[in-house]
Amino acid sequence: MFRLSRAAEYAVRGLLHLAMMDGASAPADIETIAKAQDAPKAYLSKLFQQLAKKGFVRSVRGPVGGFVLARRPADITLLEVIEAMEGQMFLNSCLIHEGCCPRGAACPVHEVWGDAQKKFLRVLQTSTLARLAARGRKKAEKGRE
């Protein structure tokens, strides 16, 4: 079964939390993010340190400190975040590089894996935090009605 790691899932949810609250301007503390995203605070704190090193967030010190997005939400894609946490993604090992599968030339499924991977990566690459935040706000508004 193909599945994202908890690290990737929590990273996406934490960054999306910042994007939804206009995370480029007002810092959010890790405890608030952890509670809102139902994630363990200590684990999320370690993930945000990694995200800071990789240029997704900045930490703000002080009594009203926390984390802010280091880039505009429109410039951060799901693919970037997931690959920052997991490494490059492949639906099947035969797609890692040309010629790595001895059955590649004869395998009738190889092209299907390649097409599926291209479509999958395209969806993640075109899904930005800004688009997801807008979608999240709409869902929250509908929930209040």
C-alpha cells in the first residue's frame, strides 16, 4: 500500500494551518498548531525545525513568537512539501531511473505506472497551499451555515 508517512502528513497539515491563517504575517506557536491539527506537539516541533531548515517556515522569537511561512502560500506545492519529508516519490521501483527494471522493455504495465505517476505528480505539483487554504476556508464557511 502506498501511503504518506506521518511526518509528511503532519508537515502538510501544519503548513496548511499557517496558510489558512495568513501564515506569512502572524506567527502561530507550535502548541496552537498541534492542537488545531491533532498532532503531537513534540513531534510537530521537530518537523517544523526541519521545515525551517528546508526554507518553508521561519521561526519568530519572543512572547508572541512562533512560526510563519517563509514563502508565499501560492509558491508552495504539496509535491515540494511531501518530497522534502519523504524524498522523491515513485509509484513503482521500475520508475526510479531508466533501465533499472530488467523487465521494463517487455512489461505491459510499465507504461501504465509511468502515466499514473505523471498524473499523480502533476496533481501534487499544481496543488498549492494557497489553493488548499482557499478550499479550506470555503469548507469552514459551509460548516458554519
